[in-house]
Amino acid sequence: MNTLKQRLKGSVLVCATMALFSTGCGNWIDPGLNIDPNNPPDVTMNLILPTVQVGLGYASGGDLSRFAGMAMRQYAGTDRQFSSFELYQYVESDFTALWANVYAGQAGGGLNGGVLINAAIMMQKATELRSPHYRGIGRVLTAMALGMATDTWGDIPYSEALRGVDNLAPKYDSQESIYAAIQNQLDSAIIDLSAAASNFRPGGDDIIYGGDRQLWIKAARTLKARYWIHLTKVDNAAATKALNALTGGIASNADNMALTFGTSVTAQSPLYQFMTQRSGYLSIGTQIVAMMNTLNDPRRAAFIEPDGTGRFSENSLPGPLYNRDEATVPFITYAEAKFIEAEAQFRSGKAAEAKTAYIAAINASMAHAGVSTAAATAYLAQASVVPVGDLTLRNIIEQKYIALYSQPEVWADWRRTGFPAVQSTTGVPTQIPRRFLYPQSERNYNPNTPTGLNLTSRVWWDKP
């Protein structure tokens, strides 16, 4: 990010200098000299794009990962306010940073905004400059940000949002309408990314896929499947729609939509930054370590750091796969795609196809974690992993829970299916959060913020 700011500062200063020497004596003071180089009034698409991607990475791999992970016992809070989070004791201000990461921004085009406002600015510029390839990527990132927000809070501002001072109190749209908007954005993204011509095309500024439009199309199709499978409680055709969306989607680990962070202090991965800056606040969750120990899971070395006795236990810290400076934050992966397929086939009554996809999903996760083929084969040979007969929904979702360690998607799955049966610890209320609280800042300034909701209130698609 320092490099990004330096490029911004350098380009603005060069332009200001040229403007100074090109003006006449009647107007020799350049008004551009009063522009803050760290907050310029306009930024090009190739500078906005990586900012949106990094913002999404910090939202998904940062606060949301930790909050959802603690709800699902993949993480355990062990000190200070995280000890309270472990007991599901939250206040509205705990979610201010996550909300701001998604929403807060500047209408002027600076780089200090949230994911949605910066993506909207980039898409507007792309439209004006006839650059559908940039707009298509912006649509995918917007769909992801909307999905994260609505699955966290339910109803959220969108149709009247992102207008800055023109509307400081946007209405809240229903989650049902947000889901329709997500699918529309992804459909439009596929059209934009399939366009033969684009005046400007992303390349190295796209730090997820390097400007590869076909990979973005695969990600868009797979995200469509994710958001369809979320609706299994409210749409009888959700499984069929998810299967149809997977056609042409992510087809290998090489296609994974993910963001890899760096070694400099300001570019390190979200989990690593948290673990180093707030040492002792977080450990591995009791649920995931118990499940992986019971199955002698070979991914433990990647997911969990051994404790002081060399064992994988509740005293362990998160492991090196995600807890290192150059770690990757996954957005949507081949493993998730195959688990979605397995569930959709299962719900469609196609047992053999479900099992084939399920085994492929586990193997994809094993490969991503660096597990050998022999170790993966031994793991799959256990009847408790791959039953002799047909799979159950519990098989699918519990293995998905392990494979998607650290990813907020496991929280959505639990709310949809009840799996895994998350275990309580001493003193912990039995009611697991089904949504998080709107931030205090939103309630203070937007009178349209919904009231009467708490941590166990259900979002629209989470029917009893």
C-alpha cells in the first residue's frame, strides 16, 4: 500500500509542476497546489482496482473471518474483548470497522473509501471510458461485498447508498432484493468480461487474476452458485440453480479467486497482522481442532500450530497456511465449488454424483494445504469421512467446514443446515449468533437503521 500511495503522490506532484509552468502571468498560482497528494480529487481505474481488492481482502480475511470463526468455534477468543466475544457478548461498536470497510468512502474519488464506494467509482469511470473489462471486475467485487454485508446484517443500504452528502440516510433494502441485485451484478459482469473490445484493460493492477478475464468469468459463475445454494430454505429450486451456475465455473485450484499478501508491515495478511499486533487474543477453536484430531486430519500442520507439548490442541494458535505474512485470503475456491456441487447433487437425489464431487472437494482442499496424495488417500479411506453407502448432508457440510477453515462461508452453512453441531463451552450461551449487530455509528446517524434485532434474529434466507 505504501507503493500505491507513493505512485499517487508522485503523479500528482508531476502534474502540479507542469501546470505551474504552463500558466500565464495573469493566473500564475495553480489551484492544484492545494490538492492533498494523499487524497487526490480523481484517481485512475488502475489505481482504484487494487485498492478495492485489498479492502475486500481485509474485510473477508479480517474482522468478518474472526467474528464468524469464533461463532463457529474455528477460533477462540482468549484475552481482553475477545474473551467476551468467545461468550458471544458483543456491542454495536464492535462492528463499526467491518461496516466502514464495506461502506465508508468519498464521493470525490479518493482511495480512502470502502469497497462499495470505490468499486462504484471505478465502474462509473469504466462506463464513461468504454472499458467493460474493468466494469465487469468491479461488478464481481461489488457482488462479493454485498454478499458479505447482507449475510452479516440482513437488510442493508444499497439502492440509495453510495451517494455521499447527497444522501446521508439511505433506506435499507430487503435482503431478498439484495440477493437479486447480487445475481444481476454477476450476470452483467459475465457480459462485460465477455466483451471483445475495451478501451482500457486491467493487467498487473489486477492483483487477484492479473487481468485474466476468463478466470473472472469462472469466479462470477461460481459466486452465482454460492448465492443460490444459500437459498435452500426459501427456494425449492436453489440446488438446481446452483448446479446450472457452476457450468463454466472454477475448475481447479489454479482458478481460485484469492488475494496473496506481502512481507512489508503494511502489506501483511490480515490474520498475521492481528496475531502479531494482538498477541494472546486468539487461539484455534475447540470445535475444529477436535474434529480434525478425531479424523487424524493431515491438514492440521497447515491449519493449526502445535502447542507447547507438540500436540494440536485448544492451546494451539492458527497454523501457517493463513497465519503468515504472505498468506492468501481465499474469496471462492475450487474446493468450495465442489462442495456446492456435492450438496446440490445430494438435494437433487443424485447420490453417486454427490459423492464424486464430495471426494473431489476434499482432494482440492488437501492439495491447497500441501498434503501429499498418499496422506489424502488414507484420509478418504476412513468410513467416517467417505461412508460405504450414500453421503448425508452432515458429511458434506462437516467436511466443508474443515476445508473452508477461516472463511466466513462456514457460518452461512451452519445457519442453513445446522451442521456442524457447534459445541458450547462452559459459560457460553447455547444460542449462537445468527447475525451481527448494526454498528453504533450507523444507528446514530441513519434513522432508517432497523430496530428490534439481536444476535439471534434470523436473516431472510435463514428460515426456522
